[in-house]
Amino acid sequence: MHLASSVTALIALAAEEEFDPNDVTPGVEGFVITFIVMAVVLLLVLDMVRRIRRVNYRAEAQERLDAEERAARGETGSDDAAASDAPNSKPE
């Protein structure tokens, strides 16, 4: 019962205090921290986009090199290249 009366007294005390909106705002510190977090996220997104583009460009360049190599060997399709690279295929 002692705990219940203490909680009731704290609730009554909290209800009597005047509400000051300046006490519950994040203030300048909150703005600065939020700005820093947003800047870090923006930099991470830009870095991710740069890396994704680099991977895509490398894949396109590799496809072009493979196509040129197939053309130099006289192959026309990707199925022929896959068949010639297969370890179990033996020419007859």
C-alpha cells in the first residue's frame, strides 16, 4: 500500500506543475545532432550510388570484352561460348 500512495503523490505533484514547452523541445543541440546524422546519411547514399555505378560500368565493360573475344573467335551466340567453356564437352 505504501507504494501505491507514493505513486499517487507523484502523479498529483506532476499534475500541479506548470507545463513549460521550452523544457520539452530538443533545442539547438537536437538540431545540430539531427543535421549531422542527415549529412552522414547523405554521404553514405552518395557513396553507395557511386559504388553501384562503378559495378554496373565494370559489368558492361566485361560484357563488351567478352563479345569482342567471341567475335574474334568467330562465335555468334552466348550458347556457343558456354558450350565451348564447359569442362565435359569434347569435340568429336
